[in-house]
Amino acid sequence: MRAYLPVTRPQLAALHEHGSLPGPLRGCVVDPAWRAGAPEVDEEEWEYEAQGSAAQALPDATGFVLAVDVERPAAAPDDGWVEVPGPVARRDVAAVLDAELAWFGVQELDALLGA
């Protein structure tokens, strides 16, 4: 299951420097309730909705959203949010999104952080 984790710039820098972030971290996922409410919506639209929800949880426009594949939670979330126990390793991050949902590869962390 893909989770979208809102993180601050300092958290992203820590992920880049140390190779992982300690948990727990909250992430937005496409949950069964969302799907049941509009079964005609395709997977790409659901993922965009989860990305947007995670971006809205950012404290400001300097934050990021990590796209991370996680194991399915034992209990299905009822609001689209799950707790990811961590640690979240850099190698498990599929992509980094900025606050406007532009996608970046993990190899672009230096540029994103202005290093």
C-alpha cells in the first residue's frame, strides 16, 4: 500500500543525512471507505486525492510529502490516515513531492534541500 507522509524540511534533511526517519509517522492512504463512496473513480485519481490530503497536512509550503510503500495496516483506516511505525528508510521512499505535488526522485534530495 502506498502511503503519503507529510514531512517538514528538517525531517527530509534528516532522512537524507541519516538514511532513515524514526517513527511513528502519519500517512494518508487510499482507504476502503473512499473507494466505496465513489467506485467509478480510478486508482490514479484516488492516489492524487491521498497526495493532496497529505500536502494539506503540511505545516507550511516548505514541507514535503514522501511516497512510501508500506505493509497494509492490520485495521483498515476509516479516515484515510494510518500510522507508519517506522523507521522509514530512504531506500523505501519511491518519490518526494513538494507542497504543490510536483514529483522528485530521491536522488534529487540535494537539489531539493539546496545543498
